[in-house]
Amino acid sequence: MSEIIITTVSAVIGVLSGAWSILEEIFLWAGNVLYHLHVDAPRLEGLLVGIALTWILLRRDKHPLLRVLSAPLKLVVDILDLAWDQIVEVFEDTKSTVTSWIKSSSGYVFQKAKSAFDWIMKKLSDIKSKLSEKSEDEAEKSEKESD
């Protein structure tokens, strides 16, 4: 009877030792893969982490453990969303301010240019009217002389 107990204990220890060896080998393999990703392929590591976090966020309502795991990630995503909204608002405000400054300054320049153009055109029309008056006077004088 003791022989059966000893062989049974030995079999259980062998099975547990084999299971431990398998688990140890799996963890060593996973550690080596993670080390390789971290050292030699950081972009792929980032992609895989992003995919894993997205998977957790998409399934967070289906399991309480995923909800607990995704709570800090959800907080970070919300903070990044608020920061993005603020940055977009700052750029839009800056753009509107700069465009209003440019429009007002260009409006001032165009107004001055238009007033200068109008002044020049007025002077030219005055000169034209004076010249046309002189030519009419000369034409009248020449008509009187010919009569």
C-alpha cells in the first residue's frame, strides 16, 4: 500500500514539475519576445501596446476586471481629449486674431492707396478741365479772329 502512495506522490510531483517546466518555458519565451520587442523593435512594441489598450477599452463594459484595468487608461484618454480640444481652440483663436489684424491693416493700406488714387485722379481731371477750357478759349479766339 505504501508503494502505491509513493508512486502516486511521485507521479503527482512529476506532473506538477512538468507543468512548472512548461509554465517556466512559456514565461521565459514571453520574456525574451518582450525584450526583443523593447530593444530591437520599439515601433512594433508600441503598435502592439496600442492594439492591446484599444481592445481593453472596447471591451471594458463587458467585464468588471476590464473596467478596472481600463479606468486609468480612460482617464488618460479623457485628459488627452480635453487637451486636444484646448489646443484646437487656441489655434482657432490665434488664427482669427491674426486674420483680423491682417484684414484691418490691409484695409488701412488699401484705404490710403484709394484716397491717394482718388486725389491723383481729381488733380488730373482738374488739369484736364483747365486744359479743355484753354483750348475752348483758344478756339473761340481763333473763331473771332477769322470773323
